[in-house]
Amino acid sequence: MEHREPHEPEGETTDPRTGLYTALQTDGQQLAVQLVRLLHRMSERSGMNPTDFQCYTLLRVAGSMTPGEIADSLCLSTGSVTGVIDRMEAHGLVERTPHPLDRRKVAVRLVKGAERRATEIAPGMRDAMIALHEDYSVDELKVIADWVSRANDTLEGLIAQRSPRRAG
């Protein structure tokens, strides 16, 4: 894969931070597009549809969740999530279990061994990510890890802001 330099902002600016913020925004949007494309490619390889694969990925990252939490996280209706869980259960990827804190609810979790599918779906992913970072010093990797953590926190805050429902 060819290395690309960060997007260079158009026009002259006296404040280098402004140009860098613009480059981060533009390149961040490109990264988001690439991640969506990768998710779709990985869903193809897995034999799952993109929504089921998103749920699989969500459960790999978040662990056990209620169907309502899955619906909220993936912006789906609870009815749609029921179908997703049913399909994933039929493929032996998830199981419904009693919720540990609320007996009225169920929890959905990956079955033992389901996480192994990720390496089958994206062979070479770990090696590619290691190669991507090999030229960075430990201190630089700490800055990158801090940035990713902060970006995730910021995105979570933005996601938590709910838009008023449109009338219609």
C-alpha cells in the first residue's frame, strides 16, 4: 500500500494549527470512509450482511449487551435487532443469556470461539497494523494511543447527543 502524506489544506494561513485542524478533519473523514469500506469488505468475507457484521464487531468490542443497547448503539429498531440476533444465533455466533443484574432482560454475547472469526475474516490485519506503526517511537505511539482514546471519548459524547425526532 502506498504511503500518502496528510491532506494539505488549501490557501495560506498564518496559524499552522488552523491548517492542521483542517487536514485532520479532511483526513479523518477519509479514514471514516475507509473504515466503512473495510467493514463492508469484511462482512462480505464473513458471509454476514453488513448489519449483522456490525453487531458482531460491536459485541467483540463491548462484550455482553442487551438487545436494547445493541439497537441504540447501531441505530436500529429493537425489531431489527431481534432479527440480527436470530440470524447470528442460527450461525452459532451469539447466545442469549439471563441479564446478570435484571432478570426481566436478556443479554446477548458472543459464544466461545466466535471471536476467532475476526482473524479468519481479515487475515493479515494485525500484521498490517503492526507494520503501520513500526516506524514510530514508543513515545510517539503513546501520543497516538492517547489521541485515539480521546477521539473515542469525543465521538461517544457526540453520539450521546440525541437529535429531536423529525415530525412526519
